[in-house]
Amino acid sequence: MKVIVNHTLSRADALQCSKEILEHLRRQHATSITSVVEVWTDYKSDFSFRYRNMSITGNIFVNENNIEISGRLPMAAMLFNGIIEDTIKREAAAMLGNCKKSV
């Protein structure tokens, strides 16, 4: 799975906003998402979590003009790959659009 979401923020602002994406998803799907682990190094995150007992792992890269979210889905989720990508893209775009630019 690979999702690219464009932004008009500075890279630093996009980074700050991107750090909230998994937390937002965890709150929104509190009964389904567990065991969230996220490690940031510069502009890259390695993450993992369990969604309805399926392991999801991936990365978030914050670039100058976009963020790239890639992940490995279990076989059981592959039928829903398009829906999952669309949902992540929509949620991430909304979050980036609502982020405040630093002055």
C-alpha cells in the first residue's frame, strides 16, 4: 500500500502534523486499533499497530511538498486495499489541510 498526499506547508509544519496522524486514527478507531508503536527519525516514521488482530507495519516520509505513507497489509486485508488507501488519503489530506502554518 502506498499513499501520497500533497501539502503546501513547510516541511517542519508537515512533520508536526504528520506526527498526529496515527494518534488521530487510534482515537477514531479506539476499539479496533491497538499496540501502536511509532518511532520518528528526522522526517521518517516507522510504525506498527494491530487492527482487529491483524498486524500493520509501515513508514511515513515527510517530503517538501507531500507526505508518503507506505505499509504492508496482511493478506486478509488485501481485498480492501483500495478502500484502505482512499480512507488514509482522505484522513491525512484533511489533517494536513487543518494544520496551522508557523509564522
